[in-house]
Amino acid sequence: MTPLGRDFRLFWAGQTASRLGSAITSVALPLVAVGTLDASTFDVALLQAAVWAPWLLIGLPAGVWVDRLPRRPVLLTCDVAGLLLFLSVPVAAALGVLTIGHLLATALLAGVVSVFFETAYQVYLPSLLDNARLPAANARLQGTEAAAQVTGPGAAGLLAQLFGAVAGLLADALSFLISVICLLAMHHREPHRPASTRRSLRAELGAGLRFLAHDPYLRVLAAYGAVANLALIGYQAILVVFLVREVGLSPGAVGVVVALMSTGGLLGALIATRVAQRLGTAHGMLAALMTTSPSALLIPLTGPGLRLAPLVVAGVTIGIGVTVGNVIKGSFRQMYTPRHLLGRVLTAMHLVNYGTIPLGALLGGFLGTTLGLRPALWLTTSLLVASSGILLLGPLRHHRDLPTSAVAPVGEPSSPSLVDQTAG
């Protein structure tokens, strides 16, 4: 196995801490809203929407800015901002001034931080490692993210039981501090994009959008991601409320159940590279996503006691498919997209993929409020099953493996020297 190096290990450690903190917050934030502030179903869904709304509002220009700036300082700035944001919630709670408005503002600003961090993180990684080591690196990052999704919800539930739900957000603030320390300890420095190659914001935005719109592989993956995320977040936005108010679980039990569901992500990360090698990257991704999505229909069958089993089975199965798909897609995008366009193409894809997430959260909240929580789960999980058919509309089914490189669109400079400088 090719060694990934000291700097990657530090980067990986920082990301592991950060992902663990985010996993804790994913359960702690709605628990604060439900348990501490007695928020409505729609208010909880609105929190989920606020986290993802910035992808719609600033996603595209963020890609241009990340392509123009050194990524490591962007990552450091985002970590410091995240630390301060999540620290503000336990401080406000201790002072007795915490409100749902404060939580919404925190979620929205944390979403802004996430837009810049996620874009810079995915563009920074290919400069840290060569193409041959990217699949292994992405599998490790996805693996530790999946492990965080297993341990984070349980930790959030335990912290909520022992110290109150706001303690989970304090843990997330600490995770940002660990990420800062790891980034500062790295030796790698990425070259800044020369100012002479910059064009207007509008022209650079257009380059990323045109590449995405004309590429048959990325176009289909973006369309699938948009519909799948609409459905996934549609049910996830109301799941904690459903488990607390309809199934009757305690905060600690909610954390345990969500942790068990998340073990699928860990399993998916462990088998992703093997699936890609055995079936091919294209056919492996199709098999992973299309065979696991039907299990989502088990989620609305959830009830007390042994009737929690369908929920756990569905969570594990979906997690395996999504994570295998994410490992393969992540490495494919990083290798396939011309390096000088990578930030803009990624944010164009994220605009399509993540832009539907706040809509999904609002949809889940609306359906849960108007029709009831269980009918809302039936509708959103059925949409998730149907979404996998989009993958059959493009060239994926015709090729065993995904291509490893693409030609830049006509009129877009190839920047060969910049590519050479950032290849390692």
C-alpha cells in the first residue's frame, strides 16, 4: 500500500475530529430545539434547511473565490468561525438567553462556513496527494466520517442525558479547535493561483457551469444527487421529532438508534474500493446505489420496541450504498475534472446537489405538519427509491469504469503550469 504521508495523516486527524463534532451536532441541535426550547416540527425542519440554504445563496461564487485563494488559510478561517459559532449556543443557554432565533442564526452561519470549508477541502486534497493515492485517501476520509456518524449520535444522546443537549454543541466547538491545530502543524503549502489568470466573476462562474452542463457523467450524477438529497433530507429533517414524539424514545435512545443506523456508512467505506475493483467504478456505483435505496421503505414501519428494527436495517443499508457511491464519485470528480476548474465545477455540482437539501427539509417539515409524521416518511422514502432511476439515463450503464480525465471546454484555458504545480 502506498504511504499517504505525514501531512495527510494530520489532515485526516483534523477531519476526523471535525466530522465527529458535526455528527454530534446533527442530533444535538434538534434535541436542543425540541427538548430545551419546545420547538415545533416545522421549526426543527427549518433548522435543517438553514444549514444548507447557503449552498443556494453563495455556493457558486464561493467556488470561484476558493479557486483564487490558497486553500489552507480558507480551511483555517472556517474552523475558527465554526468554533465561535457553536461556542455561542452553550454560552447563551448558560446565560438564559437562548432562543430558536439564535439556533437558526447559528445554523445559517454554520452553513456559510460549510460552503467554503467543503469546497476548499475537496480542492485541497488533490494538491496534497497524486491521483494514484486519491482513492485510498478518500476511502479513509469516508471511513472515519462514517465512524463519526456511528459514534457521534450516541455521544450526543449521552451528553444530552448527562449534561443537557447544549453540551453536544460545546463538543463540536472543541472539534473545530482540534482541526485548527492539525492544519497549523502541516508542512504542505499550496501555490496561489496567479492573478494574471483571473477573469471576471461572471466569466469564471460560467466556466464551471458550462463544464457541468455539457459533461454527460457529471450532469447525470448532479441530477441524481439533487433528487436523492431532496428525499433523504425530507425524512431526516423530521426523524428525530418522529422518534421522540411518536415512537416515544428518550434523547439517549435516539442517539443510540441513529448511531446504529450510521454503521452502514462505516461498512460502505470498508468495501468501497473492493466494489470498485471487482465491478468497475461505474457499475459498482450503480449497483451500490440502486440495490440499497429500496430499503428506505422500511423506515415508515418504525414503532416502539422490536419495531425499531426496520429503521436500523434501512439506515445501515442506505448508509452502505451512499458511502460506496460517495467514495467512488469523490475520487472520480477529483481526477476527472481539470484541476484549474475543480473548485468551480465542484460548487456547481454542490449547487445542484445541496441546493435541494433546504427544500427537502422544508418539504419534510411541511408534510409532517400537514399530513402527519408517518405519511411524510412514506412520501419522502418513496421518492428516494424512485431517484435511483436517474442514474440509468446517462452513459454510466454502458461502461464498466468511469473515465479518469476530461478535456476542458473550448475557450477555457488549460493552465498546464498550474496543473503541474498542484499535482503532488
